[in-house]
Amino acid sequence: MVTVIPDYTILVQMATFIALIFILNYLLYKPILSIIDRRKKQLEELENEIKLFKDSVDKKAAEYDEKLNKAKASASELKKEIIGEGATQAKSIVDAVRNEIPLMIQESQKKMDKEMQAARQILDNQSRELSLEIAEKVLGRRVQ
């Protein structure tokens, strides 16, 4: 007859394995999940900022189009008025006023182009800074 002596090392190994699971959960798994959650939140915030910048650009473009349409309408109305007055006035006055209309349109176009260029430059600089900041945050190091 063979007597089997129970070996309690399996119980010690099971206890060690369970303790290892809890320790790794506390030291490794939870910190990694918190870092991932934090990065997700940062990316969401940055996406929201990008949406705000895009909305701002769209708004400025709409304002630009509105100003352009108003300027064209204003120029058109002014032209009609001038033509109406020109019918009653001498030909030299009508010719002088007609020469002023394209200059006014050109000046307002130049002014609007300058404003649009300035807005684009500001947004371009901000988008570059934002993209560098996003890249640095995502990569976790400085990007040049």
C-alpha cells in the first residue's frame, strides 16, 4: 500500500498567482487604463477645439461672403442711382462717376481680401500650433 502525502505547494502557488493578479491589476492595469482615458479626454477636448476653430472659420467665411454680397448689392444700387442721375446730367459727369464705381469695388475687394488673408494667417498659425501640440501630446515628446 502506497501512502500519498498531500502536497500543499499547489495551494501556495494558487495564493501567489491570485496575489500576483491583484498586484498587477493595481500596479499595471489600472494606471494604463487611466492614462488611456486621460488621452481620450484630451483628444476629445482637442477635437472640440478644432470644431470650434472650424466653426469660426466657417463663420468668418460666411461673413466675408455676406459683406461681398452687400458690397456688390451696394455697388449695383449705387450704379443704378448714378445711371438714373446721369440721364439728367451731362455726359462728362456720368463718365466720371462710372470710373469711380470699379475703384470702389476694387478697394472694398482689396480690403476684404486683406481681412480674409489676415484671418487665414491667424487660423493657419493657430492650426499649426494646435497640430504640433496634438502631436506632442499624442507622441509624448517634443516635435520639431
